[in-house]
Amino acid sequence: MGGGHPWSLVTADLEALLTALYVLIDDHVIPSARPRPGRPKKLSDAELACLAVAQVLLGARSEHHWLRLCYARLGHLFPYLPKQPGYHKRVKAAGPLLAEVMDYLARECPSWHDPVRLIDATPVPCGASRETVRRSELAGWAHYGYCAAHSRWYWGLKLYLVTTPDGMPVAWCLADPKIGEREAAAELLAHAARTGALRPGLILIGDKGFAGRDFETLVTTELKMSMVRPDRRDEAPRHGSIGWIRQWIESVNDTLNVSVAHCAFVSSWVPEWSSLAGFYLDTQAAATSAADVHGG
């Protein structure tokens, strides 16, 4: 029996979760193909994806710590557990697979079918000194930008998020802060629509930064969604100030911004696009764990 409430259909049984996740990945995500020539993998792709998800859920602070935990608690579920170097190489190489797995999990979440999507942009400072700016591996990606909300300049990137009302990201990107918000958001929305992360009939809620004729034409005419944002002073009343929605969006962004700060800059590359539920899982673990790998 799991550790959940006796009346609940969901339990806190980690073994049951990993077993169900393995079956789901093996049946619905990993394509069936002919056996490849050579020696088969001791750790299958489905087992690797299960380990990667469990690492985030349990808040392992490093791969080394996580594998020690696996040997103690999960060894009976996996016929083979690799050493840390081998596990690190497999997870790095399995980035596309993990993104596909997490995208599938996102589409299975109830909030995926909610008719509302939130969109916003928030600064992601990456350095606070001239020496950091000069020596950082993010040079060429990150630049100086101005944060009007805090009335300050920063060096870094800008995070653009499209989420469900409960905070699950369906699309996100990191962009040069010098690029206009509407331009970057338009590219993100177009990409999300092409990948099926957005569908006609949704209600997109944003702030005044996304006010513009071209942007609203993209949302309403090309993507066939509805756009809701606070009214500007120089236009006819439509939706009002929607202040309570603004607080809702800020709360979601502040939470997800923690995950980017802890995870996205661990390696030297910067992910451009993503649509995944694992980012949502990373958010839950970011307060206690700096994830070694961010599947993007």
C-alpha cells in the first residue's frame, strides 16, 4: 500500500509510480524498432527516463548522490545501474528522448486541456560584475537589458513563458533582452502552434507589454486565439486592469524563474525552445536541488 490518503486514488508509492511511468514510456513514447546490431544496452531507454524523472522528484542534489540513493532504494527495480560517468553520458545523449517523454507527460496532464494560457516575460540576471560578463560562457547569448518593474539594468537573458493556469509550462524560450518583447513572444507563439502546444480557441492572457496591432493580429487572426490584457490609457475600455490576473501570472513566473536560474545555466549551452513537463518538475525541486541536466 502507498502512503496516500485512504480515500484517495493516488498514493505516494514511488515503486508504483516508476513502474507505471516505465510502462507508459515503453508503450507510448519509445518507438518499436528492429533490434540494433551489437550488444544490447544494459540500461534501456525507458529505464533511463524513469531514473531521470525520479531524480528530480526526489530532489537529489547531484548525480553521485542520486546513484547512491538508487543503489539503496531502487536497485531491485533495475537489473543494471551504471556508475556516475556512464549515467551522465547516457542522460546527456538522451536529451531529445527526455524532451519527448516530458512533452508526452505534459499533454496527459488535466491542465493541458484548460482553455486558458498565460504568457509573460521576466529578466534572468546571469552576472553582477564586469569580470563575470567578460569571462562568462554566456557571452554572445546574454546582454544588458532594462527591467522596468525593478527600475534597474541587468546582464543576462529574458525568459518568455507560456503556461497553463496551474503553472505547467507548455512553451518557453530564453532570448536576448535587447529583442522586443512582442517580437520574441510572437516567435515563441508561432513555434508553439507549429508543435501543437497551442491550439485554436484558447484564451491568451498577458500584460501591457504585449499590446500592439501586429501582435494581436498574430494571436487572433493567424493563431485563432483570444487575447486578454490590461487596457492602456489611450484606448477604449475592453478588459479593465485585470490586476488579480496579473498577480496570478507573476506568481507563476517567479516560481518558474527559480528553475531556470538553477538549471538552465549549468552547462555552457542555452536551450532555445522547449515544451515539457519536466521543467515543471524541476521547479518543484529547484529550491533544494541544482539539477545536473535540464532536458530542453
